[in-house]
Amino acid sequence: MTSQERVLIVDDEEQMRDLLAKVLEKNGFQVAAAGDGAQALALLEKEPVDLVVTDVRMPGLGGMEALKAIKELNPDIIVIIMTAFGSIDQAVQAVKEGAYDYINKPFKIDEMLLTIRKALEERRLRHEVTALRHELRKRYHFESLIGKSRAMQEVFSLIEQVAGSRSTVMIYGRSGTGKELVAKAVHYNSQRASKAFVAVNCAAIPAELLESELFGHEKGAFTGAIATKVGKFELATGGSLFLDEVGSMRLDLQAKILRALQEREIERVGGTRTIKIDVRVIAATNRDLKRAVEEGTFREDLYYRLNVIPITLPPLRQRRDDIPLLVEHFIAKYNREFNRKVKGFSAGATAALYQYDWPGNVRELENVIERAVALAQSETISLRELPLDISILGPDTIEDTHKAGLSLREARNYFEKQYILNILERVRWNQTEAARILGLHRNTLLWKLQRLGIETRPHALTA
């Protein structure tokens, strides 16, 4: 209990109000009183109250009507109903409509105090949980970015620092690490958040079309230019332009990007007039731009113009502590999308997720979770339900051979057998397809099946 906890007593009997007020004040509560529901609501609109104790039957606005009005005014206020024996049904209905509890008149003072203290304690705990969840979201989530690792905390801190500035941001990271998510976090936490965020993947657009895509073109500028087109720089005016995979851009186009950044103006392809722009450029690449500068494939002056504030995203294998948070997030996402009720992964599957190096980073992890949730046969995803390249040498398999005390040769045969079985199951026992995947002649595969004691036709399982 804290000194801030304030209780409002609502009863048309003055003697009851005075009795409860003395008892509650003696026990450390702040107390206010009202003779009916209308007075109570008038007081609640002016003063903060944590808990209301109200009689059901009162002249004017009764307890039930007051309950509904209080919950509309502030759902966080706790309401305890006092009722005579003949009004039990009404009190039960009050609980269904949002009252915390009801107490029969006449009641024992200790009973009333216990109910009030229990209600306020639950309220405090609920507030603490809400605050903790908010803090966890604040600490471990930034927009759609998720991570509690030191590396990601540093990224979050840097985003917060640079979002408010106008400086150009350069995001480094391998494919699938979330570079566009960082770019969006910078934009939507800046003063430009109400304006457009325009993204361009420079590697996905043919080089001969990229200039028109970025700067636009005038009608008749080239064959096929049947109308004037506004480019991405103009569309992003007032907002942010995200140049993804900027390292793949041609040198001649790099020069035009540099001029746009320096002069804050552009010209459309085939145009003669300059167009003023107000754009914050956020660039990203999975290449080493310093090396590209040394090799002559990226302009040094553009590199320094873009690299004002660099943000580096670590690959997932360097932030394995974030895997549980990411898994939880993606399971919840795809449970909603597929209307499933997957609760998580088995211990073996979880260990395999930790062990895997994730060359495709967070994007690959999300794809694995999406597939697992979509195909899950139960609430828990097992090692067998993970893709073969993640599960085949998972810790469960290694632990099995360790417990069995196998020699190196026996362990090698065991792994080979498990791998071949996994491939056969994956291709539904099509031996020709299995041999192709394994890089073996079909006769060699048949010999291995015989040597390893694998029957060419699996037994059907029956209930």
C-alpha cells in the first residue's frame, strides 16, 4: 500500500460512511465520501481515486448505474459492491459487469480491509506487469527490430541519436539482417515521419532503367517514354529516400546521386530544368564500400557523402542471444496469420536453432518459423519438423551417439544412415531423386542402403 492510494466510499447512510472512513484512515488510506452515485461521479471527474466501495441500493443513481458510469469514466478504477442479503443476484451481476468483488452487509471490518488490500495489490501487480512489458518492448524492440544483445542495443541507441538529425545514414549488413527495418526506424522516429518513406532496391532494377526510376523522365525522353514520370527523389520530398544495395550502382549514376545530395536538386531524364528537393537519403549495402572505392567501382566522394553516420547490423550468428525473442515474435505473428496455437519448439529443436549459423540471417529464421508453424502437427515443434540442413546434425543426434558410446566409425555410419533416411523421407522414397540429391549413382545408393541396413520400402505405421 502507498500513501497515494485513495478510496471513495459511496453510501446513502451517513453512519456507514463515517464508520468506513475512520477504519480506512486508521489503516493508512486516503478517504473520500459521497452520498449517492451522482455525487461519486462528480467527485471522480475532479479527483483521482484508486478504489470505490459502493452500496447497491441508493436513492437517485444506484450502485449498478454508478458502476457502469465509473468504468466508462476510468476502467482502471476498482469497484467493490456492498449489498444486503436479498441483493446477492444483483451483486453477482455487478461482478460480471466489471466490479472486482461484492461484500454482504452486515460485514466484518477485517473482511472489508482484506478485500480492499487484495484488490489494490492485484492492481499494483497489474500495473507493474504492464510497465515491465512496456520497458521490455522499449529495451528489446525498436519498431519491428528485435534484440536484447549488446550489438542490437547499440544499434537501437544509435538510431535514437541520429533519427532527429538531417544527416545521411549508411546502413551496413548482410542480406536478411533487417537493413530496411533500420531505415524505417530512422525515418519514423524523425521529424519527417509524417511524410513519405520511399524505398528503391538499386540491385533489383536494370541499370538502364534505374536513372529514370530515381530522377524521373520527361515525355519523349527515350523510346517508350510516352508520358512524364516523377522519380523517387521527387516522391520522397519532405520525407526519406532509402537506397538499398547502393553499392551495385553504376559509376555514371553515382555521379548524379552525388550532385543531388550536394546541390539538393535534380533534373529528370530528358529535362532541362532543375527541380529542388528536400530529401533525407538513407543508404544500405551488403558490400565493403571501402574496398569498392579501392577497386574503383565506387566513387570515393560519394562514399564520404553517404557514410556520414554509419550503422552496422551484425549477422544473426553473432547475436544468438536474440534468437529466443525473434522466435517468440515470429511464432506469435504466424499463429495469428494461420490461426494456429503453436507454443514453441522442443528442447532439441531450440538447440538446433542456436547451433545453426543462419547464412540468411533474420529473414531465413522468419521463413523457417513460418514453415514450421504452418506445418506443425502439435503445439510444440520438434527437431524433425525443421528443414534438413538445420536438423540433420542437431544436438539431439550428436547426444544420441554420445550416449550410445559409439566409435568414430560407428558414429560415421550412424550419421550417414540418418542423413540418407532424411533425404529418402524428404523425396518420399524416390530412390532416383534421392541419389541425385546425394550426388550418387543409383546403384551406389542401393549398395549403401543394403550396407546400412535400410530397407528399400519403409514400413507403414498403423495405429
